[in-house]
Amino acid sequence: KKENANDPVVDEVGKIGKSGLERYYNKILEGELGYEISKVTATNKAIEVLEKELPKDNKNIRLNIDIQLQKMIYERFGDHTGVAVVMRTNGEVLSAVSYPSYDPNLFVGGISTKDWKALQDDLAHPFTNKFIHGTYPPGSSIKMGMALAFSKALPNSLGASEYCNGHITLGTSKHKFRCWSRWGHGKVDLRKAIRESCDVYFYNKSLKVGIDAMAKHLRTFGLGVKTGVDLPREYSGVMPDKAWKMKRFKQPWYMGETVISSIGQGYDLTTPLQVARYTGLMATSKLAKPYIAREVDGKKIEPEIHALDFDAYYLNEIRKGMYDVCNTRSGTAYRTMGKLPIVVAGKTGTSQVTSIPQSTQKRLKEEELAYYHRSHAWITTYAPYEDPKYIVTVLIEHGGHGGSTAGPIAADIYKWLYKKGYFTETNVSLNEEDNNSSK
């Protein structure tokens, strides 16, 4: 395109997809230009065709995206910034909202300096597709995968309970690694650790397993690796280990870093799409490749799903814990998820963006912190509990606690899906004519 831009002979036509799906599928959507090479006279009159190639028509792409669902979620974010992902358990992406975004029509014919500066200066980063380019500490949403990593590395130890008195210390160190519950959770088994999100349970188990084994298994579960979604420039995030830190910082790994990594903090970074995909793994024991295009030139895209082998007992306990999160009074998402028309299982997460000094005597509430010091809020879920079909993952940037800020948005998504018939598969939004498509 650049080579032809100043060529007086070549008449370049057509447009190029610059981002997102239009960039990924540009060659298919654009088609191919034809050309003709002719022998001409001195007056530029063609007298003989030497070579000719007919143009190739562009092809249509039909998407899995439900445009009405997409609009509903976008409007629901209101004053928040963040991401919402809605997927089928087979990988079909029904909605991928990165909020706020921008109006691409501003660029048609050239964007004004004023509009460009406003977008560039916007601290909510509307140019960033947070769906695959936003990397965040997963916080407690990592705990299901961490428990499965423990079961792989030390299969005989996961069943043992831990005692939580509100913190642990390492060796002779006075440094306290605190649980979110100052007074502790008492005796904690796996199911309770998921339900009440006990940090100390994961601290203690992680010290027995070690960071290398944890990172290895979590990558297998889809965290810290690209999902393979049909979008350009997907970020991989980070599931750190000793070799990663040495390469990145030229420093050794410390035991305390293992502890904080076990609860999705420290160097841990994931994309919202990774968390949604991994939640599907918890629901089905299968890791599905997310995909947005449903058909390309009339050819249906088939799901890519890989089954993983887990200890059935431990996986069932994790699922029970996720059920408890949403359906029992001590669960961290009960207030928003406990009275839905379908039974949901899930996990909340609060990922800190600033560290809390050891000298801090009084813990400030999230709403008392400056906005950019507040934690990110996660909730990741699947439903129905007994027969998983859908995954809903919501991240609110600087939203505080997952259950109180991300939870209501996730609940409204489930209500919308239920109302539209998604759980009975009778909704009109599933018809081809209602799915968004590119051409």
C-alpha cells in the first residue's frame, strides 16, 4: 500500500483493517485487486494485453458476537472502566467489551487534532483493547488453578487442612504475610479456602510446592500464555518462575515471592480472556480455544477443545467451593449472585495495585484510597452449575472488591441471558441474522 501511495500509474482502491478483527482477517475481507499489463503506443493507447489477473471478491465473515448483548454490557459499565467477557464453554465468544472504547468513525477522513489529543490523554486508555491487551494481577481468581497445581505437584497433601490465624511469617523473619481476614478463618479445608478465599491456606501450600511447579501447571491451565483467539497482537501475561525472574531482573527468586504469587499477586499477570478461558476449564475439565469468527466465506469454524486430566475428587471440591462462593451466605459473591434464576458458580478476586507497608496499623477501606491506588475487582463464573454452558468474567479497574463492583454487572449479564432464552437455546439472538458480521 505504501509503495503504491505515490505511484501515478497505480490507482489504489479499498481500505485496510487497522485493528481488531478487521486487521486479523484483512486479507479475507479485502479480497485481491486485479491488474492488467498492456503494450501501449507513444500516446498511451493499449494495443496488446500482455498479462491480466482478474480481481478476487472479498469474503464474508460471520461472528459469534451477539451485538445486543454487547450493547447492553457496554451501557452497563457506566462510570466504571474494565472488561467483560461472555463465552460458551466450547470457546465461542459471545461478547467482549473493553470499556471505554472509541468511535472509529472519528478516523474516517482524518481525525481532528482536538479529538486525537483527547483520546491520547484519556487515563481510561480507550485505545487499549483490555480484552487481550490488558494485563492484570489475577488476585484470588487464580486460587482454583493454584489448588489444581497443588494437586498435581503434591497429590497427597492437598486434602490436609491448614489453620489460618490471619497471617504467616517465614522462618525468623518478622515480615507478616497477611490474610485478607485480619482475624483469620480458623481450620480451613480446600472447599472452605475457595468459598471464603483464605489466603493463608494458599500461602502454606505454596511453600510445599514451590514456584516452578506452580508456574508450570498454571501455564498448562491457560494462564500466562496466549489463548490463540482470532485477534492480532494478543498479550501473554506472566506466570513467573525462577528462570523468568533471573532473565528479567538478573535476580534470584525469594520465598516470599512464592507466597504472594500463590494468591495472584506479585509478578502474576493475566488477561481477562485468559481468566475466562481458564474458568471454563474449571467447569468442564477442558481447555477451549476462544474464537470470535463463526463462519468464514460460508465455512463454519469448528471449536478446538483439549481435555486435561485432573484428580476428580479435588476438582469436585473446587467446584463445590465455587458453588459456595455464589450460593452460601459466607460466599464472597452471595449478595449479587445468590438469587439469580439459574445456579451460578464462580470466584471473586481483589488484586492490589499498591503494596501495604508492614508498619501500617490501620487498613484503609478501598473507597478511602485514592482512585488509582484502589484494587482491581474480579469475578469469574460459569453457569448452570450442573451443566456448564456459559462463562461470564468481569474485571473492574480500581473497583475494589470483586463481589461488590464486578458482581452486579455479572449478575445483570446472567439475567439478560436468561431473559433472552440462552439457557433454553430458544432466543432469537442465536439466529444467524442477529449475529454481527463483517464484510
